[in-house]
Amino acid sequence: MSRTFLYCLPLTSLLILGGCATAPNLTDLQKQVQTLTLEQEAAQGEKKQARDRLSAIESQLDEHDFLVGELIKTEEEATLDTRHLLEKLERTSSLLRDQIEQTRLSTQRRDRDLSIRVKAIEARIDNMVHRPRPGSSQVKTPKKTNPKPGPQGKHPIPPSQIQMIPEKSGVENEASAFRSAYKVYLNGNYDRASSEFQRFVKHYPSTALTPQAFYYLGQSLYVQKHYDPAKQALQHIVSNYPNTKYRSQALYKLGQIMIETDQQAQAQKLWNQVIQDYPNSPEATTAKEQLKKAGLS
């Protein structure tokens, strides 16, 4: 009888077979039964170990799933925190940009106001230096006389000793008028600013502040889209004040007017003139950018 067949028989069958066997065969059968019992116990032990390992693996899988879930949760929270942080940074950056822009505009206003004051003082000094002294060429040395005593025994004051009081200079009024018009311009009231600058250039047609007044007159009219009078004011600077810095600005602004009125060829000509005559000026840099943007370079 084969060993495989014995494995397939239940233990009672083996005992029955053992009853029919001889004494030597019975001993062998008992040994085989003992061996099978041991193998069965070993198999049960292996089965238990397998169940324990499976249980441990399942526990590890559960722990792994828990850790993965926690990791995903942590990642989502971190992403949310990062998004909130980025939004906060964007708000802070926007606030800082606004503050920087306000500071820049405030600085520009102060610089312009200071420039106006400096120009007014320079014009006043120039006027005082070159103004002839009143009556200096007409004063004659009086002859020494013994005037008769006047009433109460006092001598009358000779006419030559009476001080000539000059008329009040108009420089103060000129600077005040320009500051008034310029403040209106800075406040964005371009209609009133253009009226005040027109009044200024009419009353002060040849002063140190006149070219600047013509430029802001043209700028005020340009903002209001009054292109023809703006062009006249700016062209006046180009034609009559070739040695001022406002000529390059006037040429550039004239180019903008040409663009606004669909005269691209004239704009190209004016901006090229700015680049050629004032290569190191800010207007030259801007003119190059505008030519490239308009496809005229």
C-alpha cells in the first residue's frame, strides 16, 4: 500500500486496516500513523503561522492606508495653507505697489513744485541783475548852495536827495501765476489749467517760465483731445525755444498727436527727430518704444 494512499485514508480506516494486518505490519502502521499525526500537527502549525502572517500583513496594510490618508490630508492642508499664504502675499504686494505709486507721485509733485520755485527765483535774480537802476543816468550832482531856512528854521530837502522808489517787480506775480496754473494741472482740472496757462503766456510772453507754460498748455489741451490748439502750443516751443529741454518733450508730444489723428508718417518723422537731436533723453527712449509698438521702426 503506497504512502500517498495512506494520507488519503482517515485514521479509523487505518486502524481497521491495521486490525487485519499482521503484527509486523501493525507496527509499521502505527509508525506511519504517528508520522502522519506529526505531519498533521506541523501542517496545522504552518497554517496557524500563515494566518498570523496574513493578519500581520493586513494590519500593516491598514496602517499603511491610515498613513497614506494622513499624508493626503496633510498635503491638502499644506496646499490650502500655501494658497492662503500666496493670497496674503499678493494682497500685501498689491498694497505695497499702491504705496510705492503714491509715494512716487507725491515725490514727482514735490520735485515739480521745487523746480517751479527754483525757476521763479532764477528769473527773479536775473531780472534784478539786469534791471537798470531807476534814474541812475539822469541824476546830476547838485551844486552846493545855502538854501534859505524854511519854516521853523529847517532846511528843505534838495530834490536830488529824494530817493526814487522803483515800481514793484512783476517776478513775484509771474511765479505766483505759474504756480497757481500748475497746481490746477496737477489736480487734473485740465480745462481750467489750459485757461490759466493761456492767460499766463499772454501776460508773460518772454520769461524763464514761458516755455514750460506753453508745454503744460499743450499737455492740458492734449488730454482734452483739443489736438489743433495743443499742436499750436507745442509747435511754438519747437520754433521759438530751441535751447530748452521742453523742445524734446514738445516734439515727442507732437508725435503722439499725429498718432491720435492718424498721421503715422508725421509721427515717425517727429519721433526720429527726437532720437536724432536728443539721443540721450528719456523722450528718445520712449520714442523708440513707440515706433516699435506702432510698427514704424
